Amino acid sequence: MSLTFTLDGKTIPFVDGETIIQAAGKAGVFIPHLCYHPEFKPHGSCKLCTVKVNGRHTASCTMRAMPGMVVESDTEEINAERRALTQMLFVEGNHFCPSCEKSGNCQLQATAYHLGMMSPHYDHFFPNRPVDATHPDVLLDFNRCILCSLCVRASRDVDGKNVFALSGRGIKTHLIVNAKSGKLGDTNFALADKAAQVCPVGVILKKRQGFAVPIGERKYDKAPISEAVTEGK
Amino acid sequence: MTYQLETAQHPETLRRVAIDPVSRVEGHGKVTILLDDQNKVHQVRLHIVEFRGFEKFIQGRPYWEVPVMVQRLCGICPVSHHLAASKALDVIVGAKKLTPAAEKLRRLMHYGQMLQSHALHFFHLCSPDLLFGFDSDVTQRNIVGVAMAHPETAKRGVLLRKFGQEVIRVTAGKRVHGTGAVPGGVNKSLTIAERDELLKDIYHIVQWSREAVKLIQKVHTQDPGLYNSFGIFRSNFMSLVGHNGDLDFYHGTLRARDDNGKLIFDHLDYQNYDQVIEEEVRPWSYMKFPFIRSIGKEHGWYKVGPLARVQNCNQISTPFAEHERKEFVDYAGGTPMHAPLAYHWTRMIEMLHAAEVIKELLHDDDLLSSDLMVEGERQMEGVGVIEAPRGTLFHHYQVDENDVITMANLIVSTTNNNQAMNEAIRHVARRYLHGREITEGLLNHIEVAIRAFDPCLSCATHALGKMPLEVELVDAEGGLVHSLSRS
Ligand code: SF4
Ligand code: FES
């Protein structure tokens, strides 16, 4: 007998061991997320994927699906919470979409659009985070890091290099580069690494590429993130 | 060095009038006037709050981001900054010569910008003064008044501007904060549909531009007493000129003439602009005062923009605009015209030229090409110069071996005109305000002189026609004597 749960009233099949977000993705139902990536172990940190299971909040990227679960996701209440989380991410870093080269390919921006975020709402922190341009092929612009740890996981689990790590606690958490100098140019990081491809925002960037692809012809210009993601990435 | 009326002898005994902010100019400007008990004018200064912080802000940023980022400098002519930065970065990436398609697409974008900016300035911001008079009823002296009294003129103003914005949209990708130009070329060409859409309208855009020249020519020549002398001062003038000395807004070499039209320098490669131009800092103003080194601070300042360009070039390459240029030069009588209000006439000649060039470009199939990018040997330093709607615009960058900007210097058009605008308003203050009871109409005369230069004061936007004007007469201790305001 196949296993199922309901998500916003829809019956979703799953196999044992799958998380809610995995099963939903397979069934073509989008649940907003930032730190989740189907190819990596879940991190459960951004909380964008929060749903209500039998009335209680939980992260759908870490929660295993169980038969008969009643899951709510696309509700006014939950989306309002997701919107607030997104707004906090916008003010914590320096995100200026009109001059960001990731604009149109950025999951944070696309998620903000998806959630109908009209403004950052909170006061900006305006942190001072200089870029690391020491690597010949890749630029790190820490201004936009949302601490999803995808690069950490990709570098460690796929590339076997451990180039990145999250350091500090709470609001002081930040991304560091594992080199004595702390500079990317002093690691064995390479443009072909998986870790160079996974950043959902505009931190890890191929150098000298910039605006080669016009705004208007980019990933989320063509389809909103809800479609772009469920169609498989 | 002190200029007449720049600094009063005993400011502590004088009353102060501030026009803050100046209305119908783009951005934030303020004029202060010091008067004595008999309303005699002792000091007049135009203060411009310029966003110099920007040069600091882009230090440490990767160079390829700059053409998009610099557009934040200015909500009205972002395309000028976009292109001037791109030209500087062409030098950095070693793109000595762009592909024909890239150069033409950028030129199209720029001339679209010229058209929309000149149309905006003339029809929305200045036609109220020119059509109704400088001290006409203030409730009528705005674009709404023009729309009521001259509906056809107002409508054309709107459509000319819209067309220019459309040209920008298809070349830059967006109407504001476009990304079309990238170091070494452009990232998109035109589709056939986009081109055909523009071709549909361009012929009447050219025709309306011709009529706009005639309109301002008539206004000017009907009242030579006013138009040839209002706010007049003599100065050097400077601009880029293209091949064979053609009027060229996108590319060329630097040429400067003295007040009699004699060449000061010519054919100057703008990579070396800092050998001929220096910027002076004065304690009372945030905006610097550039001057031509060989002449010195005192007399080396100059004007830029339409009046400088149209008189600096040898000829204009398009027939209708060239015809109008000749009429203008004939009217001036063989010597350079220095009257600030002649900016309007020359601005409309330029708008006509922009429309004609757009028409020519739209018939060029290079616009549809996919050959858009070149690169070459990487350089550490580059200068990009463009003739923006308001005048010569300089962008200068140094980039380190990690591709990060280490130095930026910008001289914007309005800075180039800084001393010139100050001179114009001092002349007006002396001629119209001196010894009289200050009224709103009289103060508007000051603004008319500033607006002739089309300053883009802090390069910030505001809702058009909504900018409030506050005038305060304050005594020497700062106490309010009298205030006038409009909104
Ligand atoms: S650099 Fe990108 S991938 Fe790495 S933690 Fe920051 S946001 Fe995530
Ligand atoms: S996607 Fe689940 S917590 Fe980030």
C-alpha cells in the first residue's frame, strides 16, 4: 500500500524516509526554501520551509513525512511568517537588487517576489563586509550571504575540500574561508567546484561575468521560483 | 581669488534670502542671497549638494558591477553614467574598438536618452517660464498651465519623452537601471519587432523636434533684449567633438575655446583629461569648481552643455539640425553667443539632431547583429567621457590586479557648469533684485537662470512639478524676517 499525507488538502505520495519538502517537490508542489537543496543533506537553518504539521510549526526540509499527516503550507498565516523571515534576511546583509549581478538568478529575490514582499520593513543593519577578490576566477561578496551553508556542504561533501565554514554564533554568525590568511586566493578552491555553483544568492560569483546575460532574460525572469524549482533543478 | 558677489565684505550685517530648494531642476539645490537694509545684493551663491560619497562607495567593488551601480547617481540621466562608466571600463578590459553593432547600439541608447532628457527639460521644466513669462501668475506657471493653454505643445512634449524612453528600454533592457552596456560591448541587440516599433514613430518625432526648434527660435528672436542678455557672462566653453569636428554626444576628443571662439586645446585624448583640467575646492560649496589648467583658476572656468557643444563643433552631420545650427550661428553674428537663455535654443537643435541620428540608426542592420563583445589586454586604469544631456561627463577608474576598483573620480556635467551657473545668477541678482522688494516673481528670475543650464543638482529624483519652494528672509542673526513659500 502506498504511503500518503495531505498538503493543503492535496494527497501527496511518499516513500519511507523522505522529508515533506522532498515528497512535495516530486508531486510538483512548491514549498519556499533557501537552505534546502535536493542534492545535499538538509541544514534546517533558514526556516523558510516552515509548515504546520497537525497544527504545529516545523521545518519541512528536516521533517520526515508520515502517513496520514495533515500539512498546511500555503496559508496566509505561514506565508506572513515566511515574508517576515525574508525581510529580516534583506536587512541583515546588504542586498541592493538593482545593481546586483545576481538579480534575476537570485533565490532570495525570487522568494521575496513569490511571497509578495513589498519592502524590507525593518531597519537595515548595513554591515560592513568587504569583498574577497583574491581568487583569480571567483569573487566572494559577503554582503549578500544568508548563511545557508550550501557552499560549506558542497565543498565538504562533494568537492572534498572544506573551503568554507560558518563561524561565530547567533547574529554574529558569518562565513569564513579555511585558509590562514582567510582569503579564497590561498585555498585550492576552483571555479569547477560544486561549491562554486550552489550559492542561492550573489556571494560566490564567477569573475568578469557581471551583466553578460541581460536582465529580463534570466532564470526567474522567465518563470517564477515556484515553477522554476518544482520543475527540477 | 574672489569673484564679484561671491563673497560679501561684511556678511554679519546683511539679511539672507534662501531659495531652498530650487524648483523644477533635478535634484537638490539652494541659492542664498545676502541683502542689506536697502535690499542691495552683496552675495549670491548657488549651493549644490552633490553625492561625492559615491566615489568612496564604489572603491572595493568589482569593476564589472560599476556601469550598473553608477546609475544610482542620477534618476534623470542614469544612461549617461551607465555609458560613461562602460566606456572607462572598455579601456580596462582592453576593448580598444567595439564591434560596429555594440557602438551603434550604445549610441542609439545615448541618443534616446538625449531626446528624452531634452524633451523633459524643455517642455516640462522650462516651457512654463518661456511661454508665460518669468513673473507670470505662479499658479499657471507649470506644466499643467502649459497643457491648458497650449495643449498640442504639452502633448508633444510627453510623446517625445516617451519615445526616448522607449529607445532606452529596448537598448538598455529597462527604462531605468538598465544593463545594456557591459565592459567591452553590449549584452543585447534589437529584435526586428523592437526596431520596427520605433521606426513607426520616428518620422513624426523628427518633425516635432523641428517644430520645437522653431518654437524656441521664435520665442528667443522676438525678445532679443531679454533673451540675449538675461544672466549673461562671458566664458570659455568645452565639449567633446567627433570626427571632422562633428557634433557628437557619444565619442570624440576634447576641444575648448575661449570666449571669443579661439581654440584653447583641440584633439585632446580624454584619457589625459587631468593634464588640462583641475578641480578647485572652495570652503562654502560641496561641489568642486573645475578649470582649465593652462589658464588658471581665475579665468579658466568654462561652460558645458548644449550652448557649448553647438558652438564648439564645426558642423552637424544630420541635415535638419545642421540647417538650424547655421541659423543659430548667423543669428549670433559670427561670435560665440554667451546668453544663458540661448541654451534652450541650442538644446532643441540637439534634440532634433538626436532624433535624426536615431532615424539613421534604425535603418542600420548592425542593430540586429549578434556580434556584440570584444576584449583585449587588461589595463589598470581607464577614463570614459561622454556628452551627457547637461554637458561633458567624466568617469575615471583605477582597478587592481584582483579586479577591484581602487580609485574613482567623476566630474559630472553640473560640476563643470558650477562657476558658470553662479555667474549667471549673480548677474540676474544684480540686474533684477538689486534694491527692490523681493517677490516670488523676482526670485523666479534666479531660478530661470539656473534652469537654463538644466542642472542635475544632486542627481536625485523628485516628483516633477511637486518640488516645494521656500524662500526665507533671515536677518544677520538668523531670525526669520519674512518668508514666502509655494508648493
Ligand atoms: S556564500 Fe552563498 S552558499 Fe555559502 S552560506 Fe552564504 S549564501 Fe549560502
Ligand atoms: S529550507 Fe528548510 S530550513 Fe531552510
